[in-house]
Amino acid sequence: MIDPYQALGVAKGANEKEIKSAYRKLAKELHPDKNKDNPKATERFSDVTRAYDLLLDKDKRAQFDRGEIDAEGNPTAPYGFGG
């Protein structure tokens, strides 16, 4: 998955309102019901939804910004190695 900020097209310092607005716009455009013949749109819709979920969760967003988790919410150093 791409960077959640890039997925939504918002700056790293975006506030909750900006994130919600960007998500709504993209969700309307990419929703599977509007793009039945476009599997890429469905995939992008999933990416946008995951990005939205991550960025609206204050704890996960902070972890992502610190590099502790990846864009999918997985630990970047799951066994304590790294850094």
C-alpha cells in the first residue's frame, strides 16, 4: 500500500476535517458501485479506506509518523530488531 497521506492526497500535517473531506471525495469517485467494470478503482477504494482508518486513529497515526508501523498497521520491526 502507498503512504496513507499520498493515498488521500493530504499533507502530513492535515487535520481531521481535511482527512475526512479528502476521503469523502475519493470514496464517491472510487466506490465499487460506481466502478463495476474497473477493478483498479475497487483496489484504490480499499487503499483509500485503509489510509482513512489509519489516519483518523490518533494512536496509529502517531505510530506511523514515528515509523513504528507501516501503512497497513504492521510493526516495522516485529521482533525488536532494527533501528
